[in-house]
Amino acid sequence: MFQKQMLNFTWWVNRKDALGNNVFEGGFLGLDNIGVFDRSSAIPNGGILEQADGTAWMALYCLNMLEMALELSKEEPEYEEIAYKFYEHFIQIAAAMDRMGINEDELYDEEDGFYYDLLRLPSGHGSRLKVRSLLGLIPIAASVVVTGAEYSLLPHFEKRSQWLAKRHPEVACNLTNMDKVGYLGNRMLSTITPEKLRRILSRMLDPNEFLSDYGIRSLSRSYKSAPYTVDLGGQTFTVSYEPAESTTGMFGGNSNWRGPNWFPMNFVLIYALYRWYSYLGPNFKVECPTGSGKLLNLQEVSTELAQRLISIFRRRDGARPVYGGSEEFQKNPYWRDLILFYEYFHGDNGAGIGASHQTGWTGLVARLIQITANGTLEFPDKPEEIEPIVRGVGASAL
């Protein structure tokens, strides 16, 4: 499997990085229809769209390969060399997302504390499309945790990674590198720093933006009253918050990323925060919800998000949010306990939207119910019990 994934990784690197600058483009590499215009089509006035989410996915791909190589190196030491190759490539991608200093043509916006797509014009000039959507949250997930016990088994990897950080501080200054020891001796490699994480979460956990009673919305709710517009090639493009079906036919069908809650993306974010907890520990706290004055650590935030997703299906006051205004499904005793796994969910009231018979990813709610059975996402205190939890590859994830 690892060899096949190396071929696939190489294909993406060679095909979706037009400028060779470790920033990636190309429609379905990211969330294809979440942007101001169709990201799978040509830019109206030329140029390319450098994607915050597509680039973060490639960074995460590096880390997945790094994890697998480290696991394989326990039996076959030569894989440690391959692990370093992916470490080095990850560093290059993460550094390209936010270069040293404040630059107008990079994905991270220092003023907003958020990641945006960058429109790179034929002239070479780049400007951010400052739409707050899921694509700016994906960098949170581009992270991996290595336990102290694992790290001690990688002397060559440790030596070379430390050398790279010291020799090239300009590529390691804006990310979390493995040279910093965290909670219970764990080490983390991530595209973002704890400071960036705090800034991004201040928006993600804001009920006026991403946080709904039923999970994380795919687009900030702030665009409901004030849509975002941009003029390109003589055309005006607009994106507004649409919590249910899309009102535009640009992307066809009912596939709407303009506001609803999507289970796969929520699950990715929940797991990412849980992984961050294993590095930052219980003393790193954020306000949740933003503006409430209530401080939670990231384990508690993960649990809170999981419970909000579960509540979509839980009956309250005689009704389940998943069935919205459907009287037949809400009250008919023959139907009310038969749960459908919808494609996505209304960003404000949790009602099921889209396909209801073929979207197995929403079945992830069963896993969320399992791991919160004791009321919280449990985390072990013994270092030897941590590794199976922080591993992001394979069936052991969560």
C-alpha cells in the first residue's frame, strides 16, 4: 500500500503545483465548490487559484506518509530515510503557506489570523480571496503527533530534522516542529503554531460564524447578511451563507458547501483537535463558544463538537432535528425511530439535506457515540497508551 501511495503522492505533486512553489491548485484537490467561483474551471481573467485547503491536504498527505514510514521503520530500518524525505517535503509545503515575514501573496493572513485562497494573476501578482470557509480550517488537521518513545527509536531522523531546523530557520519559523517537547513528552509536526490555532479557533467556535448547535458550518454565517463579492474579468461573483440547498446552479444538483454541516469534515476537525490536545495538554484552553467566557481545553472542545453532531439524531421534546419539519418521520411510530444518514445537514436547525440513502460517511456518528460513551473523549495518562490514539493512519484512529 505504501508504494502505491508514493506513486499517487508524486502524481499530485507533479500535476497540481503549476509554479513549483509547494502551493497547490486544482478543483477537486480541495473542496471543489466552496469558493466564490467554480474552482475546477479556468479563472475568468486568467491566472491560477492557489488553494489553502488543497495545500493543507497535501501537507497532511506528507504526514500520513511520514507516519506510515515511521511505523514501517520499526521492522525495516531503511524506511526511516523515507520518513525524513516526507518530513522535508512537509516543511517545504508548510513554509510556503506562511513564509517568513508578512507577505501579501501567501495563504495565511496575519491581520485576520486565517487562511485564504490566493488568486495568482498572469502578471505574478497575488491577492487573497478573503472568504472565511472550511478551507481556512483544514490547516488545523495537517498535523501529526509522535510519542517520546517513538522518537527515541529514530536517532537518524532526530539528528537530521534538528539539523534542518537549525540550518534553515526561515522554513521552520511559522510552524510547529518536532524539536519542541509537549504534553507527556509528545512531539508534534503541524502547519500551524499554537498561537495560530488559537486565532483560527476564535472564529471556528464563534456561533456568528462557524459554530452551530449541530456542528461546524462550511461557510461563515456572517455572509448571510453581508455576502462576499469580487469582480473578475468583467464579472461579479458572490458567495453568501446558504444553510440548506444551494440557490445557484453553478455546481449542479444539491451539493452545497455554502453553509451546511458536513459530517466528514466535522470528524476530521474533531480528531485534529483531539490530536492537538495530546500535544498541548489540559492547560491550553480556548473560549467555547467564542464570547461566552467559558474556557475549555481541546479535549473538551472535541467532546462538545461531537455532542453537537450526535444531537442531530437525538430526540428532544418529541422531535429529532434530522427530520426537520417532516411530520411523518417525526411522529409516525413506524418511522420516527428509523434513522436516515443524510448527505449533509442544515447549518442552523440540523435538518437532513441532500441524499439520504447512500452517504455512509454520516454513519461516523456511531463512532462519535462510542468514543463519548462516558460523557467525554477520554484521554489516557500513561505515555505507552497514547500511541494508538494519536496515530492518524488506519483503523486505530480515534
